[in-house]
Amino acid sequence: MSSDGPRPGPPHTHDDDVKHDVPKPEEVDPETGTDAEGDPVENPSG
């Protein structure tokens, strides 16, 4: 029995953590037409 640790699975990339900080289209404020960062959005969903 080898002690290589947990079985290899899908590699966990840093991207998976970063995505949580990226403004999603759903986060666009329909009233102001800006996203979570305050940038104007041409086509706010809502």
C-alpha cells in the first residue's frame, strides 16, 4: 500500500477561487446600469 496521499482528481486551479470575486451579469444593478464594480453596463439584464 502506497502513501501517495489522496487519489488524483480534477486539478484545483486558482481560477476556481477567483471566479467568486468576478462580477456576474446577475449582479448588475438594473436601476443604475452598473455592475458590482460600478462600471457602466451596456445591456443590464433585468
